[in-house]
Amino acid sequence: MNRQQKLYANMSMAIGNQIVVLICGFVLPRLILVYYGSNTNGLVSSITQFLNLISFLELGVGVVVQSALYKPLAENDNQLISEIISSANKFFRRVAVLLLFYVIGLTIIYPLFVNNSFDFGFTASLIVVMSISSFAQYYFGITNQLLLNADQKSYVQLATQAGTLILNTCVCTILMINGASIQFVKLSTSLIFLLRPLILSIYVKKNYNINKKISLTYEPIQQKWNGLAQHIAYIVLINSPMVILTLFSDLKNVSIYTVYNLVANGLNQLIMSIRTGVPAMFGNMIANGEMQELKSAFKKFEWSIHTLVVFVFTLCGILILPFVKIYTAGIHDADYQVPVFAYIFTLAQASYCLRIPYNMIVMAAGHYKQTQSSAIIEATINIVISVVLVRKFGLVGVAIGTLVAMLYRSGYFAIYISRNIIFHKLSIFLKHIAIDILSVLIMIMACSWIHLSSVSYIAWIIMALKAGVICGIITVLVNYIFYRNYVIETIATLTRKGRRNKVK
């Protein structure tokens, strides 16, 4: 496959995989709420976030490894590829050892924070079984995943992920219905997810000429430690809300946050999946010195992301409260209707998605060291505001901290690439934002008459269809007025593909 075909394959598989993630992500938490209650759901979500903190020990090296592989893959330099993979393997095996010590410490300390709701043995055993898949990822599978991503073959690992997610959902559903303990359910999940690194290892061994015995006389990953600030920002953004709510609030608020996060973050990941293969494509262009092609591809990608984010997250803002009302029907141990939190949280997720094209260029160009300070500032903003506001405003305070941090860094990325990589006018970004705001306001006013007729999924689907059609028409009209060339080109591309499919 050529570069364009790989991009389409990666995007298609990423979207398909994200649909699987969304469906499975809704099914299992709902079953946990029904069979084990809000406290157990909050406990599982909280432990998951604490285990995710181990990725902090990756120190951003994953994205740096991927960036380092673009050039040798473009030049078919197997010697350098082997050296980079060897260096990365050594690093991630050290991370796996640190994970082991981290889990031991977490098993001893964490249960003390929730001892009013669960006994020590219950919580400790749950932590142990949930940590198995995390250990396997860092010890066996992460370098193979990075290699495939850098070589524009993300579709391989995404297909593996989708398959194991479907299998896991089926197995866990059967176990919960038949009264299995939450520990046994999560142990099954960990064992199923062990299949991922095994399958990737077999694929890489068959398709790449990697010399695993190569000796290193130098460090082939030049910016190994410069990804630290980028990684801190990501870890803080993704994990700090759960951690802060666990430490300064209660597990019911953690459970409420988790339910809203299923919706907004699910859409976030769906849009993020569209970027799959794009950093590798941009990196390949930079490695080959194709700067004009890069600028042209970036402008189209920037417009498409802004258009999609505005459409998807405006719909999310309209539909999220009705969905949560239906999703949590029959659950009375916590109040899941928190409108202010829902809107701020949705806006924060939209802001994060808007940075995708700018962040992709920074990653492709390998400008990790140059953008470290912004990551540190973002992390500080998020933590300080969230901790200060959580005691008085609870969930809303945490959402405000996340939103302010995301707005800051999204704006920073846009300014940085306009001055250092793409070298186009900042007014292009400002025009996008102005049109985004205009589109959102028109959509909200046009959909203000749409309400949930009854507490049922059918009523919600009807509501979603009405809002979707209206927002879709407004999106096309607004973009036709301001970005006519892009709209016409997109329609023409889709038409050509449709004709080719008919011929086939």
C-alpha cells in the first residue's frame, strides 16, 4: 500500500475500533452499576486511573520513539530501526519493573483511602488482578505497537484491540450475569488482554527484520527525555480529575464523573481515532523534505478537525444529559443529573480535540524539547485550579480546572506551529475559532425546541436524529459559505470513491 492507502486503512480501522470501544465502554460500566452498585463502579474507575498513572513512568518516550522511527523507516535503514527498538525495549522493561513496585505500594496504601466502603482484602485483590494487563503491555508489547504506528500500520494493532475488546465484553457480561465476583471479572479481562502483545509480537517477527541481539554503542533515540513535559500534560489531563475526586471528594462523585466521561471522552476518542496514521504521514513528509505537500495536507486536516469537533460536541452538549438520564435509570444511590458539569466537561473535551492538528505537527517534527514549558504550565493550571475549586464546587470545580488548562495549551500549539513549523498566519486559526463559535450558537438556537419525550433509548435516538439532521445541515451551510473550496473538494472525493466502489 502507498502512503495514502495506509492513511485510509488506518483511519477506517481506527473509527471501527473506536465504535467497538464506545459500545463496550457503555455496556460493561452499566452492568457493573446494575450488579455491583455505584460505589464499586467508582472503585473500579478510580483504581483504573491510579494504574494509568504508571504510564507516567514512560516519560513520553513512546511518542519520541515513534518520531525517531519515521526517517529510518522511510529510508529502509534496518540497522537504525533495530538500534531504536533495542533501546526502547530496554527502557520499557525498566518501566515494567517500576510498575511492579508501584502496584505493591498501591496495594498497601490505596485501600486505606476507601476502607469505609470496602475492606482491605477486597480492594487489594482487585488492584492486583487489574494490574496484570498493564504489566504485559510494558514488558512485551509497547515497542511493537510503536513500530507499527510509525510505519503507518496502526490498523494491525487496532484490529487486535477491537477483537480482544469484543471478546472481553462477551466474557465479562456472561460472568456478571452469572454472579461472578468483580475480582474474577477483572482477572478475566487482564488474561484476555494478554493476547494483544502476543499477536503483535508474532506479526512483527514475521514482517520486520529486527536484530534483537544488536549491541548499542550510542543512544539512537536523541530526544528520549524531552518527551517528559508532553507526557506529564497528558497524564495530568486524563488522570488528575479522578485522583483529585478520590482524595478530596467521594466515590459517588467519581462514579458520576465516570458516566459522563464515557460519553464525552468516548466521542473524544472517536475523533482522536481519525488522526491515526496522520502523524506518521506528516513525519514521512518531513523526513522526505516535502514541505509544500505538508502545508497543503495540514490545512485540509485542520479544517476537517474543526468542522467535525464543532458538529460532534455541539450534539454532545445537546444530548448528554438526556442520555445520562436514561443510562442511569433505576440507579438511585447518586444523582447523575449535573447540567453545569456536563456542559463544562463537554467544552473541555472539545477544546482538547481542537488541538489535534497542531499537536500532530509538533509530534511529526519532533519538537518535544521546544514545547516542554507549555506542558508544565498546563499541568500546573489543571492541578491548582481543580484542587482549589473541588471542595466548594465538586465536579464542576474539577471540570473548570481541566477546561482552563486545555484552552491554554490548545492556543499555545496553534501559535507555536504558525511561528516555527508551518509558518502560516495565526489569523487562519482565529478565523477557524470564530466560525466554530458562530456554528455552535446557530446549532444550539436551532435545536432549542428539541426535548426528550420519554425516558427510553428509542426516544433518545429520535431526539438525536432530529438534532443530528439540523446540526448537519447547519454545518454544511456554514462551511459552504466560509470554506467553499474544501466542501466542494470533499464532496467530489466522496463521489469519486462511491463510483469506484460501484464499479468494483
